[in-house]
Amino acid sequence: MKSDTDCLVVLLPGLWMPAWIMIPLQRRLARDGFSTARFGYASMRADLTANAERLARFVEAAGCERIHLVGHSLGGIVALHATAVHALRAVHRVVMLGSPYCDSHAARELARSDIGRRMLGRTVPEWLDATRPTIPASVEVGVIAGTVEFGLGRLVVRGLPRPHDGVVSVAETMVGGMKASTQVPVSHSQMVVSQTVARLVSCFLLQGDFESRADTRAVESVV
């Protein structure tokens, strides 16, 4: 029987971010024995439907029997949306890092101005207006939320519900039917370079929970 490290882990960046931003997390997962790949997408130019379709084709072209998806912020939303809408049978686990699945107070505040709407691009607005898809029963979802209040969301919008990571509130990351969730003392941008987050991701990919192989009480520097 194959272990979970025999599968492929696909990493997706968040809004505005290139795929290489996921390299630190990718390297740490590789050290744990995972085969990894990065998936970049046009978060500004393309809408959610188009990006989900591209990810679905990427997953199917990989030809792997078992795939895990790890997405930071908007990347987690694209990952889960593609998995649900396109019924990606190869996908077994999805880890969402600070992904505003329920809603995004910061995005809705930005959308009040012309400049803010341009900053959001096309993917985020479609997600905010979309009906949340039903997560396939065969897919295990893990949610990691940050609690260090440092980030663009705090600087440009008011009233971000606490606790939050500077961009996304903990409440906004919750996913109905998720397998597990945890909170980490990191900011939104810090998630992709945090060693604690990397250990938690590896733990969930291996066993479907966050209860070992990581000490979430460790305090990390804010970036």
C-alpha cells in the first residue's frame, strides 16, 4: 500500500502572487518526502471559472492517482472550487492557508472604490458572488488561520473582524464540512514562509489532522 508521501502535492499562491512565492513551503514539504509542483494562475486577468478549469486540466494531466492541493489565500479557494465543481477524483486532501472561504470583509471594502475593484481583479469578485459548492465527501479539508494582525487589509480597510491575520479574519476561513482547523500566530503573508505552518501542512497531508508534529504555540517574527 502506498503512503501519502507517494502522492503529488500541488501548491497555489494567493492574489497577485506568482507561483514561485510557494518555493519555501515547497522545499519543506519535499524534505518530508512529498513530490511537489507549483500551479500559477491569472488571479487578476482571469475569473474564478477559468482558473478552476485550468487547475482541473493540470490535475488531470498529472496522471496521479492521489493528489493533495495546498493553497494560500485565494489559491485555497481556487483549489477547493476546482475540486468540487469539476469532481476531481484524484484529489484527496486540500489545505487552505488563510483563505477567505466564507466571505472577505477586506475585499468587499476595497470593492467600494474604482481603484479597489481594479486591485481585486476578476477572480475574487466572482467568488464573493458565487454560491459555495458542496465539498465532495471523499475530500478532506484542513484550514489554517493566522492571528497576527499585520497586513494590507488592516492598513487599507476598517472594521476587519477579530481575530484576523491582517487581511482575513479567522471566521472567514471556516469551511462547512472541513476535517480540521487550527490557528497559528502568523500574519497573512507570513504563512507561506512559516516553518510552523509548513509542519502543520505536512501533518495534515500525512494523517488528516493538525494534532501532532507541530507546536502552534511557537511565536514567530512578523513579516
